[in-house]
Amino acid sequence: MTRSFDPALQQLLTQHLPAALVAGNFLPLAGLTGLSGQIVWENGRLLARRQPDYPLPLVDRQREFRLLRKLSAQGMVAAPLAVNREWLLLPWQAGEPVTASLNTLRPSLLPLLNRLHHQPLTGYRLRLLPLLQRYWQLCEQRHYRWQHALRRLQMRGEPQPLRLAPLHMDIHAGNLLHTPQGLRLIDWEYAGDGDVALELASLLYASGERDCWLRDYAQMARLSLPVLRQQTARWQPWLELLAASWYQLRAEQSQDAQLIAAAQDAWQQLGQSHLSSAVRAGEII
């Protein structure tokens, strides 16, 4: 399906790449947010990412542009091309989609992750408590477990970082590509500076091979395995509530059946997790 350029993207191309505007077509890309498209023209392809017209915490294309520009100086990503209030223009990352499981990719993904975690800080610190509070404010329907979980985390406070580093924070098969230069990460809209253990906890959220990942990463990053294991466990309830909050907001905004079902599943898993935690802590006998 081909669409014409909207006015803000047309203006951006006019200023920075008029040839693509004259000869190119805009093709929407599939995704949970539906905010990206490729511009195809005779000299190649570009990636265009739109600022959502609905509130979506952390997603800010101008912030993303500045963060990518810093990471590009270290060769982690290609340098972004241009940005305005509504669109971010990026070089197209050529490569093959990942079809294997993340567990299969561990030998190549962990070195990439370790390299990212040794880059200079971007200056954009990720704070989960304000982020969770923002989701609470934006949602109209609040699950009965939500307020209890949020207050519990607020009382506990965010874990002190084991090691502060740039994080991607959205690593899954859809955000990875096989390229001639090796495995590459794409879609950096949730990236920022945070605890490396938070990244690992996010990556291993549903993994059945946590110990293998943590063992290999600890060895590569020269961290204590018991300390890393404990720190990722501290972040787990934060990520469970973050996932449920994200699905709840997107389900309300889109009324998509798949997202509604995902939100329901996330709240159910959150309840089971908190019950297990309470039993272990002796709160329920």
C-alpha cells in the first residue's frame, strides 16, 4: 500500500532531501504502534518515524534524534538524517529479519549488548517510577491490582544501579537484524541511560534460560553473577507493572483486540507474581 507524504514529512524532505520527495513513495510498516514507514525512491530507501498524535510516554522523536546522534559517534547506529516536531528521518538499515529465538542468538547478541553497555552515557536517564506514574495518569481504566502494585514499588524505591550505561530497553526478535556487519539493533525510541541489570531483566522477562544469559553476561562484563542475579530480580516487579501499564494504555488508545487481550494477560500475570512474592515474604500464610 502506497501513501502520499503528509505535510510535516513533506516539509522535512523539502529541507533535507528534496529528491526523495519528488521521486519517492511512502510505505507504512507493520508494528504495534504503526508509527513508522519507509520512503522508497530510485536511490534507495529511508526510514521515517512519526511522533504519535496520542500520548505515549518516552516516545519523543527529537529526543530520539539526539540520542541516536550520540550513539552514532561510537558506531553503534547510523547517524540520523533530520527531525522536526512530527517526524524523524533515518537511513534505512539493510538486513535480514531475525527468525531464530533470542536464546539461539545469545552468542552474538550478548557481545552486542556488552558493547552498548560500555558506550558513553547519552544524558537521558531512565526513571521507572515517574514513567509508571505517567501511565497511571493517562489510563482511564485502572485495574484493581494497579494502585497497590504502584504504591508498593513507590515505597520500595528504584534499585540503585549496579552499573549505569546506555540501554536499548526494547530488545526482541522484531528489533534485530542480521547484517553483513553482524547483528544490529533497531528501533531505539525507548532507549536511555539506566542499570545494565534492568536491560537484562527486560530481555529475560519471559526467557526460560535466565541462568545461561546471566552467567555469560556476568563473565563478559566482569560482574559478580550472584550480585547480577539478585539485581535483575529486584527489577522484575518494576518491569511486570511497566508491561501491564503499556498494554493497558495502548489497548485503550487503539481498541485493538490483540492489545486488549495482552493487557488482560499482563494483569493476570502481575497478580500471580505478587501473590507468589507475598507468600515468600510471609505476608500470606
